[in-house]
Amino acid sequence: MSTRSRIIRVSLLCALVFPDSGSAQTPAAINTARVDSLLDAEQWAQAIAELDKQLAAAPSPALFSLRARAHRERGDLAKSRSDYDAALKLDDKFGGAYAGRAATRLRSGDAVGALDDVAKARRAGLAAPALLLLEGMANGQRDNESAAMTAFTRYVEAAPDDPIGWYYRGYTHGRAGRHVDAVKDLTRAIALKMGGAEVYRYRAISNLALERTAEACADGAEAAKRGDDEAAQLMQQYCKGAN
């Protein structure tokens, strides 16, 4: 798997949720508690069905944006993009919709479009730190390591208790061959309860580069246990007989 496709897949291990900004508001007559509950439970199809009913009754930018997120998490990027476009047609100052559309564009491989939407979200008044994650991911997809590192470092400074920032900065350090820094950041992500297997695999790769075979094999084993086939291959290649 290429670096570009890998960073896109990993980027959506965590749900990027952006606060509404600008003038977009859900009409007071519509109660979104059920939708919020379904989204929190990652019940995307049920959330879409509920939002279909609510949008038929009273279209609003906020509801279109919520349905766009659900479509994205189900992998239907065309419908997600269409709903964000609909939200912005109703309110072109809705910063949260620009941010959400940036996430959808990023998943589809449109890094330039994602960066454009990040800029539009900021111009609309959205100052969410998560925009820095999108900026870093998009620049990483464009192989602009310096800009990606700057964005991830700013995110770590803004949200030091969020493991995803440390993960991405560690990933970027490792990609650039700065393996000591990569191990430090990935270790911090793990200490903050980073989910998924990739954080262990990338720390294993950096530990191998540093000739720390035992540590690398322990990380590879943990990643393999979490379902990472590439880590399992790594174990077979480097860790036979390792203590």
C-alpha cells in the first residue's frame, strides 16, 4: 500500500467532528438528540434514515452537514460531498460544512481541494484545532513534509492530550527518517490510549531502523494481534527467534 493511500486510511481511524460555525442553525422545532445518539454510536445507516425524514420536513445546513458526515463514514463520498455542497448553498458562511467537506475531499484523495476548504472554513470564522489535522494530512498527501510537520506540531501544542496529533507527528518524523523523534511521539500517542494497530507498526519500523530489534518485535506482535497483516509479515521477516 502506498504512503498516500495509507495516510488517508489511517486518518479516518478517528472521527473528525467539527463544531458548527457561522449562521447555520438547526431549526428549534427539530430535535437532533436521536441523530446525535445514532452518530455517537456509529450507526450511520440509521442516522441517515432519520436525517432523511428531518430534511424532508425542514431542510437546514446543519442537518445536511450531519448527513454528509454519516455518508462519509459509510464510505459514500459522492453523497457526502453533495450534502456538504447543499449545506453551503443554503449558508455559504457555515464553517463546519467547509471543514467537513475538506475531510471528505481528503478521503477521496483531493488534497488541494481539502486545503482550499480548510482556508474557507477559517475565513468563515472556524478556529477548531482539528483544522490543523486536516491541513497536515493534506500536506502529507501532497508529500509536503515541512508543511505537514508544522501543522501537526501546532495541533500537538493546541491539543496535547489528543493522541492523534502525536501519532501523525510521529508518522511524519518516521517518514522523514527521524526515527528517534518518531519513537518518542508514537510512544506518547500510545500512552494517551491511541487506538488501532498502525501506531505500533510504525513504532516497530522506527525501532528496527534504530536496531532495537526486541522493541520492534514487541510492537510488531502487538500490531499483528490487533489485526495488522503488514505487521505480521514484518514479524516473520525480522523477528524469528528474537527475544
